[in-house]
Amino acid sequence: MFGKLQVTSRTMLGLGCISALLTVYWISGLIGVDLLQSKVQPSAPPVKLAIYYECLCPDSKRFIRNQLWRTYQAIPDLMKIELVPYGKAHETQLSNGTYAFSCQHGPNECYGNLVQTCAINLLNDTSKSLPFVNCMESYSDSHNRGETCAKRQDLNYNEILQCIGSKQGNIWQHEMAQKTENLNPRLHFVPWITVNGKYTQTYQRKALSDLLELVCNVYEGLKPEACL
């Protein structure tokens, strides 16, 4: 019996060592898996999208409603959006230093662009400015819908109105003009879309047809369920 017990104790001792070793290997394995996952699934900055558009342009309206807004709703954290309402407009500096604007779709478009420019700058928050712009672009007479959409988004439209007639509003619209004029290559279609500061025909075509897939493909981090 003593011999049998001695063997059993040795066996148990041996198993204890094996168990300890297995525990070490198991912990090491977990660490290895975590390190592997950190390499395969790194955090990544959001994809930068700049949208150069016009308030009354049918193609701009279609893109904002059907592509930009829907994609933002699906993957808001994967995008950093810059809205630039100007498009194919032209500006002229007046003798008093302010700027006058002429727009592809007439004075109403210039006014609508300015409404959105003021809202974008005053709000300084895509989660507030994009719903406002999307709301305006849902109407054929977008330029007349600033107040309606401000009320819908619980925004102070009086601040936007004050901006429209102010020197600051004029300066902000001039800045939109400068951003558009400084594009390389130059804008020749509206909406004009850059991805991470770069324009390509491939990006442009894909953005117009399936912006969600484009952003998901460009994003370098772990893909959310909406991308799968």
C-alpha cells in the first residue's frame, strides 16, 4: 500500500507541475492572442470626407440625402465630414472689402449656401449641422427651408439670420470659396468629394454610388457590423 500511495503522490505531484505549466502556457497564449489582435485590428482615425456642393444642385441634393446622410447614420464614428457649400459659384471683392457672390443656380442658391455656411460655422458640430443641411436639401426650395429645419432640429434660427447679414457671415462664405478654388485638381462637377484630402475619379464614382462601402473600404481599423 505504501508503494502504491507513493506512486500516487508522485503522479499527483507530476500532474501538479504539468497543470502549472499548462497554466503558464495558457496565460502566454492569451497574451499572444491579444497582441496578435492588436496588430490585426488596430484603432484608426476616421476617414476624412470633404463635400463641395451647391444648395440647389439636384446632384448635390441626391448625394446628401441618399449617400452622405444614410452613411453617416450607419457609421458616424468612421467619418470626419467637412461640408463646403459653394460649388461652381464665383466671388468678387468689392471696394469696401466684402465679397459678392454669383451662383450657378441664381441668387436663391447663393442665399441657401450662406444659410448653410452660417449654420455649419455657428454649430461647429457635424452631429448638428449635417441633420440641418440634410433637412434643407430634402426640399426643392432648399433656400427657403432654413427656419423650418432649424425648428425641427431645435436650433436658434435667429443666430443664423444675424450671421447671414453680417460681416462674419460674408467672411465665412469667402472661406468656403477659397477652399473650393484651392482644390487640386480643380472642381468641375458638383458634388465634388475628396477622401483623406485626395480626389480621384475612383473615389468620386464610388462615393456617388455607394459611399458606405467606400468609407468601410478606406477605413483602416476594425470594421463595425454595418460594414460587414
